[in-house]
Amino acid sequence: QVQLVESGGGLVQPGGSLRLSCVASGRVVSTFGMIWYRQAPGKERELVAGINSESMTDYVHHVKGRFTISRDNAKNTVYLQMTDLKPEDTAVYYCKAVTTEGDYWGQGTQVTVSS
């Protein structure tokens, strides 16, 4: 069993930055694939960024160059650094752990980009 808790969301102006955190408990996260998703009102949940156990990363095209996913295995934490935020980045952001025993989701953290 893995529990995930996201934090770091909030209200930010366009062009601003936020860093989201996803802390895992229950098992060591270093061997997991970790993925950030987001879901905007009225839209389907979309994959934003992922990082595998070897810290290889990938991003959806419209966040490349603005978002950075990273992991700190010592803290069992995965981060999503978001810069140059745009109103269209407004969504609830979720992290997911991909393990050999199944996938686990956090509860989400709201990010609102507005002036």
C-alpha cells in the first residue's frame, strides 16, 4: 500500500511559479515510476510529466521548457516545478505512483493561475 499526499498548490499570477510536492509513505518510492496529472474543470485528466526509477523524464508537449519533474528518494518525494504559468495551467494536479503491485493516486492539489 502506498499513500500519496500532494501539496504546494495555490493561486498565482500568470508568469509566476509554483513547486508541487508529492510525498509517498508506506513504501520506498525510489523504484516507482511517478507521474503528475492534471484535470481542469470540464476536461479529462491529462498526463503532464513522468519520471521513472532511473530519473528519466518526459513531458506533455505544452509544458516542455516550463515544468520540471524531479525526485528526492531520500525524502520519498517527487516534485513538479512549474514556471511561466498560464491561465490554461489551472487545474487540480494529482500524482500517481506506478508500482508492480498497482497504481496509487494522491488526493490532488489545486493550482489556479489568474490575475
